[in-house]
Amino acid sequence: MTDTFPAAGFGSIHFGNVDLGDARVNRRLATLADLLVASGAESLPDKFADPADYRAFNRLVGRPEATHEAVTAPHRAHTRNRMRAHTGAVLVLHDTTELDYSGRALPRMGPIGNGHGTGWECHNSLAVDAGSGAVLGLAAQILHRRPPTRSNRGETKAQRRQRQDRESRLWVTGLEAVGPAPDGRHWVHVSDRGSDTFEYLSALVTGGHRFVVRSRHDRVRSDEATLHAHLRALSAVSAWSGEVRCGPHGGSTRTADLSAAGVRVELPDPSGSAPALGVWALRVWEPNPPDGVDPVEWFLLTDRALDTAAGLREVAGWYCQRPIIEEYHKALKSGCGVEELGHRTPETYLFSAPVVAQGEVGAGCRTIATFG
């Protein structure tokens, strides 16, 4: 098992440069973070052997300077430094999860789920080593307040598209928060079907980013053929056996015999106001699935040239790492109980919900889930 974030020195590494308005408070946060990581207890109070430390933690989270942005800034900067130093490919896994604080009348939260719950949409950008799956850290984290449904009533489609608080903009905002890769470094942005919007794809392409996006929409291409139908008509160029996740939210793994084929395509802007995007598209499928299981079929969009079997397998391999971020979300909720803390103001949730959590991620790798 690989400890990507060893417990010793964790606080100084990930919170040492925090600015909470008082040097003594800054040092105290680093010390408390070390105590949290070293403890095997599950509940937040039990993580502190000394009740005085728990009281100090509660005082610290109540400081007005202890905002989500301030507390997470050192960890995000540390993660991006690790990404810049990494010579191999780094996958930036983007995904959004709901933080449910229903029943706690707190301001500055918004509706979640079917609109009857209350909480935040938490958009995470998790950096991992493409080769090993080892977690490098959170490159970005955005807490989004979904506007009440009634505030959108009467808007035209064009007006909704102009809203800066659209949930669909989280993909672009997360991309911008991570920033461009330095020269000579390879950062690949990987995301699932929820990110398949022309706006996000345009930001990836025009920004010169490397990416793998799972296609959700069977778009009509510039030649009027539908994308998915065109890919299904292609013959396999590469075939191999590999581990795939099955079941909802990752589930278990199984070995599958996979085939793949890809082609260069032009994706027109649905609104007709922007030039078509040139990307590569591939289909990964399971020709002979076992009885009783849903066969694998992925439609992926990428900047990576797919004119060789090696290119097809590399892109498919990058996408296969995406469930790591789902494991991170499980650790965030189940491992550290981010939704179970009993604070009375949103600021204290933003800080201590919780500061750190340990969870199993990927193939035996370990991550520290830093959450301001």
C-alpha cells in the first residue's frame, strides 16, 4: 500500500502556509491536522485524545478568517506543485457530489436533489498519477449554491445560458481553477457524461488542454451523421483484456475483453454561433459480455490522436481511472462524515467538514481528502 500523504508532517505540508490572521492560530491548525490524521477514530471528537484539543478546534473553526478558500489554499497550491514536478501524465479527475445538510436551517445553502433537500454541490478536481493511480491531491474544490428553482422561472433559454451560477458552468470553472499545464508537462482532464456540453468542450479545445470526456449526446456531426451511430459502424482496431468497474457508482471490478475504434470528427455548435470543434472520438465496447451483466460501451471524446492501437488503449486506460474520484467522494462522506457535523453556521461547515479524512482510493492507494 502506498501512502501518498504520510501522517508525519501532514499539517505543516498542507496547512503550514495558511493565513488565519494570527501566526499562533496558523501553527495550531497544523498541529490539530496532524492529530486528526494520526487518529484512527471515526467521529471528530474522538479523534482528539485531549478534550482541550477538541475545544481548540471548535474555537478555530469559528474564526471569521477560517473560510473554505483560506483553509484549502495551501493544500491546493501543494497539489499543483506536485503536478508541475511530475514528469509523467497527470490525470485531473473532475466530478460533482452533493453535500446534504437538509433539516438544518442554515443560510447561503441551496436546494439539492429533487429540490426539497438543502446543501451544496461540491465540485472536485482530483489529481492522480496516470501510471499508478496514486493520488497527488485536490487541484481545485468549488462549493456551489444552486439557485432556488423559482428564481429561474420565466427565463428564456438564452437567458439561462447567460447565468453565471449555472451548475453546468462548474466544469469550466473547475478547469479554470486548475489552470494550464506548464510546458513539457501532460495534464489530462477526465470527466464523465455530465460534462458533455459544447461550452466545456470548447474551453478544453480552445485552451489547448488534453482531455477525455465521456460522450452523453449522440450529436449530429457536420456531415449530418450521428456520432454514436458512426462509431458503432467502425470495425475494431484494437482489442485487449482489462479490469472495468461495474454497478452503480463504480461498484466492483471484473475482467472484460474489450475492443476499440476511433475517428477524427467535427462537432458543430448547437447554437450555430461558434465554429465546429475538431476532436477525436472513440468507442470502447465489449463484444462478448458474460451472461447477466451489462456490456461495456463507452463513447469518449479526446484531443489525443487515435490513429494507432496504442493511442486507443491509452485513452481508454485514462478513462478507466475516473472511478478514483468516486472513491474519494465515498471517503469524504462515509469515512469522515462530512454531512454529519453538527455546526450552526455555514462558515464552520466550510472549515471543519472536516479538515482531513483518510480513505482508501484506487488500487490500494491512499489519499488524504482535504476539505476546508
